[in-house]
Amino acid sequence: MPNRMTIHAEKILAQLQAHKNRWHTRSEVAYLMKRKRLTPYDIQCLELLAEMGLIMVDKEEGYSRDGYRW
């Protein structure tokens, strides 16, 4: 996992900030990035952003295959 903010993580954060005040599933985050799905690196960047306190992560049944929302 990256231990600092990368350019890629900044792009993900910018997309989430542009569509803030709502929860997004993995597929919705991928759609915001104009992709079909997230890569493992995308998910690592999301975890890093959550550890840095820049985004919130929640796990709830029924939102996605693994249940995580950002």
C-alpha cells in the first residue's frame, strides 16, 4: 500500500470531492473515474485516503459484493 498521497490518489479524491455528501460503492467510484471496475491499486488508494482521514469508509449489507462504501 502506498504510504503517501500519490497523484493517482489525488485524482480519486478529486472525483469523490466533486460528488461529495453521498456514499459511493466500488462500481460507482469506478464510474466516476470512467472505468468498468476498480483496480487493486485504486482500492489501496481508497484505503490510504481513509487512513489519512480524507474520506470515510463504511461497511453495510446490500451495497456491493464486499459491502464497502466510500
